[in-house]
Amino acid sequence: MAEKAKFVGSIQHTEDTLQSLFKTAYRTYKQWRILTQMTIGFAMIAMAILADMGRILQAILLLIGCLLIVSGDLPASAQADKVADVRKGNLPKNVCTFFKGCLQLSGEGTMQLDYGRFQRLIEDNQYLYLFLGPKSVCMIDKATVEGGTVDELKAFVGQRTGLSWRRNYTFLSMNLFDLRQMLKDRRQR
């Protein structure tokens, strides 16, 4: 590619980065599943507390209800563990090189990605996630960004994709704005 890169960022995957990646993807694309699971959990707890029933049944309902509430992203965690086990510690390093017209992803191969293909831009305190879909993401460790600041990279990518960056959150830290965005995302499908 003759064009000069605007920014470069990378990620050396570890078991911890895989956990972050899979949990973020799950929280981003499976929000309704997590919300439904939590609602069922709260309903089971309420039924155990309010309904007249035996202590054993009450304890079972409380236990299952609590498990449903706190295990929202357990499927993602299990999937990340499975990938780490299959790879047997041979986890890739991916490099994202940002050009004016496309992003080049290098690692176990090289591909060029049009900015228009990205669906969602998510960040947390340590990483940037550029989602192409539920099972395809470019992940960048913020500490590896070269060519400018993290904020400059985010502004560049936001301008190229036409998308806004959102914070990664758990349902326990969710607010009304997050719920509104969830409804908006569902309508856009």
C-alpha cells in the first residue's frame, strides 16, 4: 500500500484479552438475551420471597434466580476459555493499520477492510473494539496506538465509519440511555 498510515494499533492476545473480547461481543450483540435472563432471575427471586411455599423450593428459586442475574455473560466466558484451550497458548498478535480509505488487519494473514463495513464501535478503559458483526472484530490495546492519541484515532474512525463510540457496560451499570440505544439497535436490524 503506497498510502501513508494515519494510525497503527495492535493487540497481543492472551487469555485475559480473549475474555474481554468475547464478553464485549456478547454484551454488544446479545443484550436482549441477557436482559431476559436477568428478568427471569428477578421474577424467580420475587416469587421465592412473596409466594407461600416450602423452604426447599424457596431456596431453590432464590439460588437459580441469583445465578441467572449474576451469570449474564457466562456463555461468552466459556467460549473464550474454549478458544484459548484449542489454541493451546498460541494466541495471535493482530495489527490494525489505519489508512484514509481502509483499515488493514494483519496477524495470521492480511486483509483490507472498508470503513463502511463496521457496525459498532465500543471502548472500555483498556481496549477499542471495531465490530464488523457479532463474530468479527478488530481489537486494539489503547496503549499501543501510534500516530496520535487514542482520542484522535477514535475521531478518525468515527468520521470514516459514520458511527459513534459507545462505552462497554454490564447490565448492572446500565442506564436509561443504554436501554434507549438497545431499542434503537434492535430496530436497525
